[in-house]
Amino acid sequence: MHRARWRPVRAEAPLPLLSTCLLPACLLAAALLAGPVSAQPAGEGLSPTLANIKATHAVRIGYRESSPPFSFLDHSNRPIGYSLELCDAIVDEIAAEVDDANLKVDYVKVTSDDRIAAVVDKKIDLECGSTTANSERGKQVAFSPLMFVAGTKLMVPKASGVNQVADLKGKTVVVTKGTTNEQAMHSVDARQQLGLNIVTAPDHEQSYQMLVDGKADAFATDDILLYGLIARHKSQDKFRVTGDYLSYDPYGIMYRKGEPQMKDVVERAFRKLASNRDIVPLYNKWFVARLPTGEKLNVALSPQLEEAFKALDDSAGGAN
């Protein structure tokens, strides 16, 4: 199928702060998402999102500029990443559902602070970044089956004496605005009475730069994003990731809530990837092999995610 691949659009809207999610509950939610679904005849009784896509011949995908390897810009400033390839599979399934083999993809830049509002306000159809699926956010938006599991950790200078969050007592921690990590740090600060100075930056790149500039003693976000930023900036000799997990964050592709037909389409796309044995090689492409921009994360598939992928497998001999 031929689709136009580069039409940047900007979306800006405020986002309420949201809470973190515990891993067991989120894995249970992912398992529930993996229940049986059935295709609906293309073009008949389309849900609002699918009807608009059919009318405009375009799918609007929200992307992040600095969330490697999920969603980031290549050397030509084009959005690439694991989440975007998963969204490509969803777009293929949408195309079949609306009977339009020539759908365009309009890329819309979003941030951690405006991404949920962009979905709710119909500025994008799919958010393909590094977004935690939890019950609080589930009141506003819907999520795909589980695509990754991360957790809040700390990035600190290599020479720093910080090894655990307690070592940051009275110090400055930068977090990216609108993330579950922001909530995690406020929670641990209150619980352990650390007197942290918690400051925010608009996106992960700016948060990283605050640490580089010495304006913060630590940068708190999901561990995989920290490793991705260190690899991207080739700063292994300058920074390290440390501490216990301060939250557990299961990721999903975000779309509008209350559209069962769209839910079926998203879940069918994931099931096809799992049943065709494509999803693990796709994971390895972005987390184990060298990235198109030259970095290599070498993060093996976790047992939790492997089980979640197996639960999606509808093929003979699959988990179901």
C-alpha cells in the first residue's frame, strides 16, 4: 500500500497531571485487552474516528521528537521508531476497515503535556509515543494492548554520589511535564520527606539538557528513555542510570475512548503481528539491533512483555 509519509502538523493543548500505575494491574488490563475481537464489514456503520479517516483519506498520527527508540526524529528530521512501526500496522488495518488502500499519514508533533488532549480533542487519531497506560488515563482515552513495560529511574552524572532517591534529599530533580514520572517523584518526595526541588521541562530532550547544564542533580523518567537518551548523545562516560524503580509504567498506543470498532481494529493489528511472528523481530529491531541513527540499546525482551505478546497470538500453536 502507498501512503504519504510526511506531513507535519502541530497540536497544542493542556493536559491534566496523571497518576502512576502498578505493573500487575496493568498487565491484567493488557490481558483483558487481548480478548477475542471480530472484524466489522469495511465501510458499514463506521465509528466517528474511522468515518472521519474515510472522509479525509488520512490518518493523523501523534509523534514525539525525543523518545527513542519509541518515537523520535532521524537525521532527516522524519519521525521513526518502534511505536510508529506499530502504528503503521494499525494504519494498514484501518485501511482495510474503511476500504481505502491509499490512506495518507499526517504526522502531528505532540509533547508529554499535550498528547492526551490531542487525542480527546480529535487533533490526532493515534498517539504513537511512549505513553503509560493506566486507570486514571483510561477515564479519558483508550489504549492498545501492552507494547512495553518501563519504570521510573534516575539519570545522574557518573561522578555523582547519588545511588538511590534518598541520596537526593534537598536536591533538584528535573522531570518532563505531564508524565507519570512527575507524579512518581512528588509521591516519593512526600512519602520519604526528602524536600526535593522538583522542576519540569517541556520534553525529554530539554530535561536531559538541564542535567547537562548542571541545573538539576538528577533527571527522573522511564529507564528505557534514559538509556535511549544516553545512547543517542553518546554520553555513557558522563551519565549513568541508577536507583530502584519508583514506578512501573506499561506503554500502549493511545486512541479515542468509546469506539468499539476502532478498538477492534487496533487489537486486530496487534494480533496479526503476534500471530505472524512479526512483533518480536520488530521489538528486536528497535531495542536490540543498532538504530537507524547509529545507537544500540541492547535491551532484551522482558519476560512480562514476552508473555503479553504470546497472549495475542491467535495462530495454531499460539498461546490462545
